[in-house]
Amino acid sequence: TRVGLCFGKLGALVLATLSSYALLALTATTLAAIAFGFGDVTEVLPNGASFTLVPAADLQPELRRAILSPLVPLCAYVAIGFLAGTVLRVGSAALALALATGVLLDVGRSFLRALDWRSALPSDHLPSPLSDTSLVRYFVDVSQGISNATFDHGLASLWVPALWALGAGALATAIVRRRDVA
């Protein structure tokens, strides 16, 4: 059925995205471990002594959280891209719409932050050069020894992108169910 087709296509897209991300995370952490190791974050004092800012044992759980945190927002972007593909029939136009939507979501978070609607967009939960409020940024701050680093989103970093993914997937499925087959 068309619903099965949508679930299959969206499932394949999510699986490909998560597999790619797993390979990227594995490569990045392996290269970082080889090049730098995963030890304590220390500061070298003027007398040459080392002062531990953050012990490695405190960073390990934060590293896991930072690596896993982009998974749900990436699934939201996959669903948004799938929705763009169902709205437009031409592949290049659908790609342009998906990319433009991603840019609009990234730029739009500064406007929503001004309205105090923090974490309402999936872009709030991914690193960005425009304004990074993600858990990855929090990990970077903690790993640099910033003692007052904060992460404001909490559980919203899971359920907000999940709602975007479910909404985009449901809307795409509804569009495909009503579309004429030509």
C-alpha cells in the first residue's frame, strides 16, 4: 500500500542516515583517541605543573550524550526532506526545497529565541555556526573546563525533534495517500 511504501522509504532513509552518522562518530572518536587520547583536561601552570580542570571519568558520560544527542534531530531532518520529496515530484526541486527548509529552520531559531520559544525547532538541537545551543556545544564547553556550562533544553532535545519527525512523516504519508498516480 502507499502507507507501507512511505514507511519503507522513510525507514530506509532513517537507517541510511543513522548508519552514516554511526560511521562518522566512530571515525571521529577513533581518530581523536589516536591523536589526542581521552585523558583528563589539564591546564599547564606557569611553573610547569599540571592542574586538572575536568577528570576524564567526568567527561565519559558527557561524551556519550554528545555523540547520541544528534540522532533524533537528524531523523527530524530526514522526515522533513522526505516531506519535501512528496510535495514536489522533481528531484532537484525537492532537494532545493529540503535545503531551503533546513536553512530557514536554522535562521528561524534566532527569531523564535527572541520570542522566548527556545528549543521549538529541530535546528536548536544540532550544532550550527549561526548559534549553537546543542548538547554538543555543552560538551565542548565542559571539555574545555568551563565550570558554569549549562544546557537549557533538557528533555525537549528529544521530544521536540521527535514531534517534528512524526509530524513531517505523517504529513508526507497523507500527501502520498491522496496523490494521483500518473
